[in-house]
Amino acid sequence: MGSRNNGYERSCGREIRERDSGKDRSAGPLAAGGDRLRCSVLLCAAAVWFLYLPKYEEITSLEERLQALEKKLATAKINAAELGKLQVKMQEAEAQFKIAMRALPEKEEIPSLLTNISKSGHEIGLEFLLFEPKAEVKKDFYAEIPS
């Protein structure tokens, strides 16, 4: 019996081998390797799509923002460098403004100014027939008296 079973096993093994030999060998281990390659390519593509691309877009927007801020900083540095010059010009303008304000007559001085003009005109032989000043016109920091 032992030899008979042994022969049976041999014949079954032969049948299995014959069946396996009839199969397309290209669909065997190489096909599994191709599936693994496709799977790893898909995993890499998914990783790029879901992990890298959002970060790339964020990096791009942050780089644009950085460039805009660097441009603002450069402008601010230029303005800071010119600040001293501008302060000197401002002080000069304020000094000229004070001189001009002292030269303009105050409201109380206007009647005496008109009297002096009238006297000066009479001294040189001018005769004023009628002088009626119109209402003041308010400006930014002074009032204009139209003639």
C-alpha cells in the first residue's frame, strides 16, 4: 500500500506540474511585481497630490507675501533715511510760517491800517471818495479782506 500511495502522490504532483506548466508564466511573479510597481506609483502620486501640492501652493503664496513685505520694508528704510532731512525742512517751513504770521495784520490792526493808508493818500494829494470794505473771507489760517 505504501508504494501505491507513493505512486499516487507522484501522479498528482505530475498533474499539478503539468497544469502549472500550461499557465502563462508572464502572469506569474512578474505580473505581481508590475502590480506592486503600479501600486507604489499610485501611492507616490497620491502623496504628492494630497501632501506636497497644498504645501507648495502655501509656500508660493507665502513667498509672494514675503516679496511684498520686503518691498514695503525697503520703502520704509528709504523714508527713514530721509526722515532727518524732512524734519529739517519742516522746521524751516514752520519758521517761515511764523515770520509770515507776524507780517500779516491782526484783526484789531486793520482799522489803523486803513487809517494809515487814507492819511498816506491825503499826504500825496489823493482824495478817497468812498471806501467800503466787504465781509471777510475765511481761509485755512487767515481771513482775507476783499477790497
